[in-house]
Amino acid sequence: MTETNFIRSARRGAGAESPISLPDGTKVHGQFFGQSSMSKLAVVTEASVIKVDARPEDLRTLPPLGCGYLTGAGTVFNVIKPRPQDSVAIVGMGAVGIAAMLAAKSLGVRQVIALDVVEAKLELASSLGATHIINSASEPDLHAALHAIIPGGPDNVIDTTGVAGVLEASVKALAHGGTLALVGIPSPTTILRINALDLLLSCKRVIGVIEGAADPHILIPRFLALYREGKFPVDCLAKVYPAEQLSKAIADLQSGLIIKPILSWEHLD
């Protein structure tokens, strides 16, 4: 068994930002997700199981709460923590981005701007409460598009794409003192080119966020409460497919017809 140092992790508390290392300081890399599976049954650790007070009819739409929704909404609730008078721009209206938008709306944020290249996703975002939508396919200049809505720039940008050009434009577009939360996974070779003096003088910050810096034992029950209040309508984001329709589920996801496909094995019992 490899000796592992959890002392620094314990000092910082739970969460993805807590480092784990070998005694000599070498970083530990491992597979801690423990839930990714396209099968009827999956082996998970006890820590990955969250007990919820759900009705039987809720169970078909609740499975995605533990990943994309946790990441998007958790970034809003736990990291940027916007006030009602603030503005939030969210780049990418997949499951992560939609969850971030819904979380911002639940906090009463004044301006919530949704950006994507798929019109169907933007229409969904608008129907769920986005105050503004931007189709980046027709308006590729992110800085200009955001400043046309908010002349001083948004207080917060959440990026779910991980694309270097989008990230760099997001930093430039931020208001003074604004925050860019990087939640999309970039390529390992992605390099950001940011003017350090501008970053200093504008008091902006760029922060990486994993899984919304969230404790799922706290946030998932909160999701369920918001869902029952009509503020987190996960039922209209998901579609259940028979397991043998995996290819169709993936195609519908890629085309923007659905935000979160869920595979079901119920008919195979």
C-alpha cells in the first residue's frame, strides 16, 4: 500500500482544491470520480451515494444532479456568489451552463446572459429565465457582444468551453473587479495569454473550479428543494432513452435537441 499524506488536505478542508501528496510532496493522481458508467448497475464508494427525500416519479430525472448540475450551480453558489445587483455571463448552455444560469436566477441576479452557438439551447435558456442571449456563431466578438449589453462588462463570467480564445476574451470583457470562473476542461496544452498589468490594475481574478467546489451531501438536497419550488426544472432538461438507443442519445445531445440524456434499463428487467 502506498503511503499517502492527507494532512494538508485536512487543513484546507474537503473539496477538489485540497491537495493530496506522497510524504515527499509528490502529487497523487488517481481516479476519484467513481460514478462514470453506462450500465444498469455501478459499484461506487459509500461517500458517492447521497440519500434524498424524493418521490418515485422524481427518480428518472435526478441522476444527473451529481455531475454537470453540481459543477454549474456549485460554481455560482460556492465560488462567485453573485448578489442581486450583479451580472453573470455564462458561456456554453450545456448541462453545466444551464445549471449555472438556473442557480443565478434562483439568487435573483439582475442580469444573466447566456451564450452558445446552438440556437435551440439559447431558446431554452431564454425560456428558463436568461435575461439576454448571445449566439456566438453570429456574434463571434465576445467582448463587443457583452459590452453592448453591459457597457462596463459583466461582473462574472463562467466558461464551460475551456477554449483559450474564449477564456482570453472573457477576461478582457470582465468589469473592474470581475471574476472569470473556469469550469470547462481545456486541452492539456492550452495556454492563456493575459496581460498581467491589466489583470492587476483592473483587480480581476481568474479561478479554476472543479465540481462547483461543492459538497454534494449539501448541494444535492438543495437542488431537490429548488426543483420542488420550480426554480431548478431538471425535468425539462433531461430525456430518458432506452439503453439500446445510446447512439441516438449522443446524437441528440450533440445537435442541441436535449441537454441531458439519461439511459434507462427498466424495460430490460
